[in-house]
Amino acid sequence: MTIPARRQRVWQTARVARSEIIAEDVRLLDLVPDGPISAYTPGSHVDVQVPFVHDDGQQDSDIRSYSLIEDAAGEGCYRIAVKRVAHSRGGSRFMWSLCQGDTLPLAPPSNFFSLSYTCPEYLLVAGGIGITALHGMALSLARAGKSFRLLYCARSRDRLALAESLRTQLGDRLETRISDEGSRLDTAAEIAQLHPEGELYMCGPMALMDHIRDEWRRQGRAEWRLRHETFANSGRLATVPFTVAVENLGVEFEVPVNRSMLDALREHDVEILADCERGECGLCAVEVVAAEGEIDHRDVFMTRDQQRRSQHLCACVSRANGRVVIDTTRQGTFE
């Protein structure tokens, strides 16, 4: 695998022009930068800096990424939606605390989840807050007159953020699947009826995307026609504290539930390369020497086979149950 070069961010100061709860545990924010609005395409996100406090009381900041849910550039802002997350590392808690007039550092949009307009048919699958990454795509496909369906999955109806406005604009091209109402996603059937040269774009919990990915492969679909976006707090296992031992440095420490392994490595002065901090670029991947317990791979950079072998893990998002021994001297050397 090729590890991309580190991306340099240019920071602006953004002012909160709107802060509104739009669904259970989902808050919409309009952010107005102090400079010009950058043009962006469906699938784009913005990075923001959020403050946090180390266990020793030292103040610091970290970077969080949020999908742009629609093209609001004409309104002079970037529009995002933030889910409140239990045991958050501090990102969602800080973003939920923002009120109109507050400011925060923001980097202009980037896009690692771009939309193609050349396919005969599209299937968009959103799970929960994953609708934020697919919202703009659905509206753009509708404007372009493309054939598509948006399947929006949620545990309960009060968690369907943005559904009413999407229904108005998309009509029956929007379909909901509500677990509490007994309406579930039939992955096999949905993929089977998609045009052979169609593409599927998905964003949501890791378990949902794993299920879709497995069925996609089972039906012999081309891997490159399956596109995805993920979130760092989405895992297969419960988020619990775990222990990291850095073999090449002879240090060992605990990673609490509200910190990533990358956070903990930095806090213990372990030098490690990193960029996206979303589990997408692979720059922070480290070698796993040993694992006493299961590794919870939460990245979308490595293949499923590489994740099953667990010879490496992406420190920015992946976690473990138990103790994991790593070596940081050979980053980016795996195939």
C-alpha cells in the first residue's frame, strides 16, 4: 500500500452563526469563516480544532473532521451536524457546547469521498449520523437527473436527522429503515437489484459497513464500485481502556476510553507520523508485535484480510481489548 504524503492544513477562525438540535443527539452548526468560503464538492468535510485537557491538567487541542451536509456556500457558511457521543474523547462534547457567536479554528474543505457522475445507477446507504456524508451526494444526484436511491437506517424515528427536508426534495427516492419499527435493511436484496455497473456509497457504523462490504464481495461486485466514509468512534467492540506497550522504546501505558492510541502515544512523547486521524490514510499504521486480547480495527485503509491478520493497526482510530505490543520504527512498511 502507498502511504500518502502528510497534508498541510491552513487554519481560519470560524464563527458559529447557528446552533440547533435537529434530532435526538444531533446538533446542526453553521460555521462562518473569517476568510472567503472555499468551493467544495459532495462528500467533502472540514477539519476543526477542539480543546481538551490532559490527565495532568495540561491544555491541548486535537483535530476532528465533520462532513459538509449540503452546499451552503451560497449562504456564506459551512454546514455540519454533530452527534453527541457517550465517552467522547472531547470532540462531540465541545461541539455541542458551542453557541451562536462562539469561534473555533477551521480548515477549508477536503474530499476523500468524492462522487462519480458516470454510473447508470447509484445506491446510497446511510446509518445514523452517516447521513451527513451522503446528504449532499443525494441532492447533487437529484439535480443531475441521475438514477439513485438513498436508504437511511436508524434505530428509531426520532434519530432521523435531515429526513424531512430530504423527503421534500427526493420524494420516494428516499427510503427509511427503522429498527424499532421492524423495518431492516435487506442488504443482499438491495445489492442484487443494483445495476451491474452501479456504485454503492455508504457511511455509518462499522458493523453496518462490514455487512454491506461482505455481501458486496459475496455477489462478486467490483471492489472499486463500493465507496465508503467512516467515523473514528465507530467500532465492532465496546470502547474500553486498554494497555499499549511500545517495544522499541520500553514504555507501557493505558489508553483511556476518551483518548485514542495516537493521543496516548503523543502524550507519552512517542514520535509517530499521522495525518487524517480518521482511519483513512494509513500514515499512522504501526506494527503489532503481540496482542493479549482482540484488536478492534476501526480504519477503512487496510483490507479486511490485513485486519484479520492484525499485523498492523491504525493508531488514530483502532483500539484493543486487553494489552497490545507495538513497534513504531517501521511505519508504512506493510503490504
